[in-house]
Amino acid sequence: MGIPSAPPQLSQRAITSTDIVSRLERIPTSGWHVRTRAIVGIATFFDAFDALTLAFVLPSLIRTWHLLPGQAALLLSAGFLGQLVGAFSFGGLAERYGRIPTLVLSVAIFSFASLLCAAANGFAMLLVFRAVQGVGLGGEVPVAATYINELTKSHGRGRFILLYEIIFPVGLVFAGLLGTWIVPTFGWRYMFLIGALPAIPTLLMTRLLPESPRWLLAKGKLTEAQKVVEKIETAVSKNGARPLPPVRPLETVVAQPPTHGRKRFGAELFSPFYRWRTLVIWMLWFCSAFVVYGLVSWLPTIYSTVFHVPLRDALLFSLTANLAGLVGTLACALLIDRTGRRPWFVAAFICAGCSLAALATHANSLSAVVAIASISYFFVNSTALALYVYTPECYPTRIRALGTSIGTGWQRIASIFSPLIVGSLLMNSAVSAVFWLYCAAAVAGAIVSLFTTETAGRTLEELSP
């Protein structure tokens, strides 16, 4: 089968950016999309694996290196500080050089740094290598989410992207499963060695994945964008049982790239149209991450040091929360296109806040903490993954990767401060104070969610001119 030609009504005139996006929107979800999602998902899987690795090796490091709670908190925060640098840096690179080259670079950095972490022979060395690893981690996830978002049609976009994002909690669960076996049996270094494996799929990215056609259009590369869409149409037509549906003109004209002048770096994020969206997104990322990363990072240590359970049991108890988070993300993926973004955020944050309040009042019971922490994580983890759908939807292609990366930067800021604050509370207060703090963050997230823009079922161009 040859490459599908442009529809008759388009072949009689010069094809525009709007025509190309219309063709992209008519392509049904297919095996090609699933394969693309899987290739990018391999890197995201190990991103999640590496993000949780330290949480599972930390109890062992505390005993081996005799670390104080403050030093443990610094190790956790160092990775998130690197992620903050990566989030702010790689968004600009993705806007300038493209989505695929930026993804490859970020994966290479965190894979190599993971090997360095495995070779660390002391606290200071691991602190530095963990920060370097964070740079790659912080750059990969938002750019990957932007890339998948730009390839997906508006109908069912939330479900498709979240089924991709589920690979992140799967990576967390996988890290938990391996951590409960590898750390006590072989030692903590092997966890970082496994984290270096995503260097392999970088070759698949460069060979099998096309550049985002929406990014090419934003750069004025209309011919290249048309060729990418034609390749996708050909691949989908070969694998599908039915011909592609007809092209339906977009209600919104796709903006052409500017011919002169450029706005200052990031300035458009605070232009009148996008200012409120940006502030809401930043606050949502902060509230969600403060709870998510606080729980997932500190639960193994809380079980081990506060309740004095054996290391293997502490890791197993923490795994229950990761499993609950995976189920919560799956529920979100199946329902968020039906409920809409705003109702899901509000309901999930409220439920998380209520369960965290219950957790604070039962903080002296190990069984209650294991059960209620898992319930809390079920709800709040879904907000973190849903933000990877919502944030790219709120910006135009010319600043989408930048806006998404800086949004996740606030996730990293929360991730830096959460371990430090919790470490201080564990030293000076009862563990219930930690859970009350998480409850307050969840309630704040519910309030902010009321001001979100509903994006379900609308094209990216319609949402963000």
C-alpha cells in the first residue's frame, strides 16, 4: 500500500498547518501508537525505578554507613534537586532541538549516573552522583509526556496517555519487588546497576520514533511534518482492517510560527491568556508531589525506625502502598475522560485528605498505617499521573515542553522540601505530625483544583491558541 495522498479538497491548494493537524486528529489509536508508547515507556519505567531506588536502599545505607536522619533526608533531596535542574533545562532544549534528541540525552545522563551511584563508596560521593542522576530523571518524564500528548488525538486522549503513564507506578512496584529481594540478599549497589539498563532503548528511540509533527509545525517545518503524518497514516493503514476515516476540518486554525521576533525565555507562560493556568498548574504539582514523594520516600524508613520492624518487612509494607498507587492510576486512566479533569482532581485530593487525616489519628498503630497509607496513596498518586495529561493540554506547541517541564519543576521543589521537613518532624515530633502535614497539602490541592480549565475531549489547538 502506498502513502495515503492528501484528500482531494486539500490537493488543489497549498497544504497548511491546520490541514496537517486535521489529518493527525483523524488517525485512530492503533498498534503504531502502542508501539511508540511502549518504546518511550521503557525509559519512563526505569525513571520510576530509579526514583524509588533510594527509598528502598536507604534503610540499608542508614545501618551500613550509620547515617543520621538529616543525612538521609539530604540524600533524598539531592536527587530531587537534580531533577529540578533537569526539569528547567530540558524543557528549553526540547523546544529548541526537538523532542526525540532531548529524550535520548536525558536517558543517557541518568543511565550513566546510575552506574556511578552503584560505585559510590561513601555518603558524599553518593550525594553528588544522585544529584547528577536526577538531572536526567527530571528531564525525561515531562518531555516524554509532551511527546506522547502531541501524537494523540483529542478523543480518548486522557485514557491513552494515562495508560502510558501507568508505566511509572509499574516501575515503582517493580522497584519495590526487586528491592525487597535484592537489597537484603545481594546489597544495595545492585539496585543502581539495574537502573542503568535504560541506556539500551535510547537506540530504539533514534531509529524507530519520528519527531513530533506538531513540534515540526511550530518550527515552520511543514514539509517534514507532512512526511511524518504520512508515515503514521501508512503504518496505521497497513495494520488496520478498515481505511482511515475522512479528514474533518478543525474548528480552530493552527497558529503559524512567528516570522520575526521572539519572546523572552518562558515569558509567554505569564502572558494574560496563560498566566492563571500556569499558577494553577504549579500549585497542583507542588501539592500532589509533596504528598506523593513524601509518602513513597519515607514509608520504608518510618516502618524501620519508628516501628522497628525488620528491613524486609519494612520494604514489603511499603510495597502495598505502591500497589495501591498503581490501581489508583489504572482507575484514573479508565475514568478521567468520562469524569473530566477538574472533577477527578477535586475528588481525588479530597479523598486523599480525608484518609491522611484518618492516618494521623491512628499513627501509633502499624497495621493502621500500612492500610490507610495505601488508601491515601491510591488517591493522591492518581493526581500526580493525571497532571502529566493535564499540563501539556494547557499550553500551545511552541511552549508545551517548556510549560510541562517547569510545571514538573514544582514537583521537584516539593520533593526537595518534603523529605527535609519530614526528617525534621521525625526528629522532633510524633509521626502523626507528618501525616497531618500531608493532609494539609492534599486539602490545598483540592481547593486549587476548583480553578482548573476543563480540557477533556478538546484538541490541543482549540485549548491553546
